[in-house]
Amino acid sequence: MELLFIALGGAVLGLAARYSLPGRQTHGAVLVPAIGTLVASVVWVALTWAGLAWNDGWIWWITLGVTALASGAADLTLGRTRAAGDERMLHALLREGHPTRA
């Protein structure tokens, strides 16, 4: 049951990263929340395998902190990468004389 709660927390942190950081128009609406959910779930399972108890506060703080950092980094990286790729494509199309250009 706690894994469900932490996955939901990861999705919420991913949503917060998506809508609070710039560049959200460059990637899909579900991508960053999905990354948050995945990171939260993997970190939680890894920490439980490492011996942290689910009712210990540290496992919650570590998992949600890592998830917030990963979601923010993913959102910023995706935005920058996509904007740079779009800029390169625009310059390539303008250089080659795209057929739709009059």
C-alpha cells in the first residue's frame, strides 16, 4: 500500500515540475509525471531492499527528495534538448531551401 502512496507522490511531484518549470510546451503532458512515478517507485523499492522500514520517516524524505530532483532535472533537460533540436532543424531547413519556402 505504501508503494501506491509513494507512486502517487511521485506523479504529483512530476506534475509540479511540469507546470512550475519553463519549457512544458516542448514535451508531452504525461512524460514528466511518468518519470516522477517511475523514479519514486524504483527509489522506494531500492531503499526497502537496503533495509529501511516503510514506517521510518527517512525513507519518505529520501524518496520524495530524489524524485523532486529527478523530475525537475528531467523537465529542464527535455525542454533544453528539444528547443536546441528544433533550432538545429530550423537552421537546416532554411539552409537547404525547404520546398515549402517561397
